[in-house]
Amino acid sequence: MALIEVFLGAIIKVIFDKLASVDLKKFARSEGLDTQLKRWIQVLSLIQAVLDDAEDKQNMRIAVKQWLDDLQDLAYDMDDVIDEFSTEACRRKLMEAQGSTSKVRKVKIPSCCTNFSVKDYKFNRKMAPMVDEITRRLESMKEQIKILHLAETVAKRPNKTRDRLPSTSLVESYVYGRENDKEEVLKLLLSNESSDDQVVVIPIVGMGGVGKTTLAQMVYNDDRVNEFFDSKAWACVSDDFDIVGVTKTILKAITRGVCDYEDLNMVQVKLSEALTRKRFLIVLDDVWNEKYEDWDILRRPFLVGSSGSKIIVTTRHHRVASVMSSTAGYSLKELTDDESLWLLARHALGRTNFDRHPNLEGIGRSIVRKCKNLPLAVKTLGGLLRARSTPDEWTDILNSEIWEIKEDQSDILPALRLSYYHLPAHLKPCFAYCSIFPKDYEFDKYELVLLWMAEGFLEESKASDLLEDIGDNYFKELLMRSFFQQSSSASSRFVMHDLINDLARYVGGDFCSRLTDDLEENIKCTILDKVRYTSFTSSMYGASQKFKTLQKAKHLRSFLPVSGKYDGDFYIAKKVITELLLELRYSRVLSFSGYAISDLPNSIGELIHLRYLNLSGTSLKVLPESLSNLCNLQTLRLRDCWGLINITGGY
């Protein structure tokens, strides 16, 4: 199920921004549309006020889910119509400017460039029914608010995460493959090296499910730790950074007594007294809060300890680590293949190897590869296999989707989805958009920022920062939160862990798809009336067959080739391109990168919504003059176009 809020919030914000444009308002008045557009703003504001309530109720009420689905489609259609208005307003403004600066015209101005032209008349005739249809649908959505009993949310919206058991300091039953990590953390923990900090904080950082808590438990219960420290305490912090609650938990662990105080001052004074001149270890598990002010308050009782006192913090977010510590955190990676196989055997068979089940070992290796060696995923699938011992049963689990596992049988989805819920709203569509990338696909940071920019996901700042710089900051945020990983092949390229990729597909839902070389998989993607963003795996031939699956996709916004296993030229007939452009009239992102095309149809100039066009690595010799019609174009990529003779004067 798609999380409707992902793209809906971003699109609605774009609509409001466009409707606030001075040029658009002027255009609307001249065309007699200002009353209708004002009504759009009023109704959309009423709808926006109940969105939180609708999104909370969508899982329990099918009618609300359908209402949100319909609203998503309507928002996209509204944006397309408003974008056409904005484009036409821009065109007419340019024509007016051109006319006013031309004192003498040697050539008669074409009729398409006058305010009362045939083109204007055709535009008005085309847009009038579309505006009426949008207004009708919008009013219908408003009427359903009362029928569905949707209410405006005034109070702060709570996190929609499943209640999770707090962690404890006890080590889980089966741990393997973390001895080296344990020793590295112990070196940091048992060191007496001087530090500028009054208490040394050691962050353990990694993606959800990688085993940060388990590693902290192993270290916390090591005999050397018990000998080195006078006192120690474990506190699970989790989503709610409850300073009073966390402080009370630590105080009770240090004093081994009760704590009846509710006043923060009294609790911190008592904890400070208990820690004075003691060398202590405190573990703060599962920290999300990034506010330095909150951390500054929480740590005050810790400043009285003896030299050598340490605090371990486990977190998914590098920024949390940098807020709480001036030293580099310990980055925890996935297990190796052999370590994962041992863990699977332990949870599935109750043994440390497959000696008694040799017919299952090969399937087991495929299962841990599917989990990409993430301990939580291996453990979960091992638990599902506990009562299954035939190759067919193991193959069924291997071929199932991680997200199809019921939540009461799996912690994978809740654990990773929690990372998504903690994303700021402006980062959610940027992450979900990445679901169009295949697994193991290495993407370029700069290229991805340009795609986000073209799709309108980047919010302009009041400081007049360049959109590219804003996008770069968005990217760094997702990297810091462990959604992206640095590629080992190039410093500018990045990948997503397979399960993070699955998470992106889960939140992107029906609005994102991929066309692969697997025809059967593509058939599954032909619920394309809703799809707005898609990628396709480039292949030497077969593009026409692959693109037939797009015939229902009348509202695609991104059409992006991604490199497959074949490393060479790709071929596509001009007839296919011509037909394809007819289907992509709402595209913001279009790429034929790497395709051996020598001629681009003039109809490319009709894609007035286009912001990003990538023709890199093509065989083009000239660019069509119609490109000059693309007044919204932000990015034109022409890298490695060795045959390109001239960029036409019209562009």
C-alpha cells in the first residue's frame, strides 16, 4: 500500500506556490479565470486542513483510502493544468517584451506571438473544459469531507509508528560475527586517553536492523567493562526524547533504588550526587533527537564523573552522533555471507551449520543474499523457517517479498519504516522517487539533484540559495540518515541497500514503477494509469516492445533509462520515439541517454512541461529548433554527443 502523503504534500505545496505567482494571477484576470482559481485555493485549503486526519484513517476505512487516492490524481492533474497556465503566461509575457523592445520590425511578427492570436484562441478552447472538470472534481472532494467525517487536526500529530518494546541491557540469545566490532568498541571504551570533553561519548551508527543495540549489549556485559567502571546504566531513549524519564531510568540503575521524583531539577541533582567522583558507563540506546539543547540538558549530571567515564549512543543518524559527540562514531556494517548463513541456520534449524540439511544450504545462501546480510532480516526469515524443513518451503520464503510478511511475524518493515517516518516532510518525496532505481544501481549525486529539481521536490529558500545547493543539502541529509551508501567504485556515486530500496518501493506505491528486461515483471506494472515516475533498463534492442507497456501511462512525469548489464550502444527506431513523445506530454524528466538516435522529432517541442532533457551519448548532429519552445527547461544534458555539429540559433 502506498503512503499517500509522500507525494501529495509536495504536489499541493507546488500548486499553492504556482497559484501565488504574480504573472499567473495577471494571466488569470485577463482570461476571466481569476474567480475559479481563487475557488481552487479556498477548496484546496479546506482539504489540506483534514489531510492528517484522512491519512491516519486510511488504513481502517477503505472509503478514506479511496478519497486520498482520488485526491492524489486530482492534485497531479491540477498541477498539470496550472503548469500550462504558467507556461502560457510566460510565453505571452516574453512576446510582450519582444514587441515593446522592437521599435522597427523588418519581419512581420507571426500570429502566434500576438495576444489575440489563433494560438491563444485554441489554447483557451482547449483549457476551458479542463478547468471546469478540475473545479467539478475539487467540489466533489470537498463534499466528501463531511460524508467521511474528516476533521481538521489542531493538535500536534503523533508519530504513526507501531509501539515497540524498549531494549534491555541483556544480550540476545544468538550473536555471531560481531567479535571484531566488539573489540574495536571496547578499545574506545576502556581507553584513558585525555579528551577535551568532560565525558566521552562513543556513538555507534548504522542503518535500522544492522545490530547496533546488540553490539552495545555485548560491550555492556563484557567482564572487562564491569571491572573498569564503578557504575553503569542502560536507558532506551527511542522516539520520545523524554529527559525526565531517561534521567529517572539512569538514576534507578545507578542507585538500585526507586525514584519518586517527577521534578527534573530534583532528579538531576540526585543523579549528579550518585555519579560524583565515579567512573561510569551509560548506554543511551536508539536516539533520534537532533536538538543540541535537549542533549545539553540531559548530560548535565554526567559532568561530575571521574576521568574515563563514557557514554555509548546508538543511532541511525550521523547528525545525532555529531550533536552528542565531538569524536567520530563507530560505523557498524552488515555481516559477511558466512556470518549471515550461521545466523540463519541458528534461527531456522537450531544449529550452527547445514550438515544435517545439505539440501537447504544453497537456498539458505540465496536467502541471506536477499537480506543483503542485514542481521534483523536474516533473523526474521530464520524465525519464519523454524518449522519448515523442505526445499519447497524454503524456496517459497526465498521468492516472497519482504513486505508481504505480516507485521506480527516480522520486525523488518516496522524497523525500516520508522526511519522513513522520522524523515522531514520535504525529504519524503525525494526518497520515494528513488524507488525507480533498480537494486544495486549506482546513481550520481549531482544527477539525482537535477531530477529532484525538475520534479519540483526542492523547496526554494528565503535566502535565495541555488536550487542545486538546496538539493545537495537534501542529499546529504538522506546520506547522514543511512538511506544512501557510498559506492565503492566512485566517490560521486551512491547506492541503496536492497531493503532500503524495498522501503522506497513500498512508500512510492503505484506512483512509481520500473520497466525491466523481465517481461512478466513489466506486465505487473501495467496498472499505469496512476504511474507518474518510471525508469526502464536500457537494452541493445527491444525498446519498442518494452515501451508498449506505457500506452496507458498518460500522465508520466519521469521517463528515465538506467544502465543494465549491457555496456554499449542502445537502439530505438525514430517511429518509436515519435509515438512515445505523444504519450509523454506531461513529462518533467525525459532521457534518451546512451541511445544511438541521430534525429529527434520536432514534436519534442510540444512537451511544454519538460524541465530535464538528457541527450548525452546520442548520435545527434543537430538539435531541433522546436527545443526553443521548452520555456520551462532547466537542464539540457549533451555530454559525449561527439557528432553534434551545431546547437540551432532558435535555441
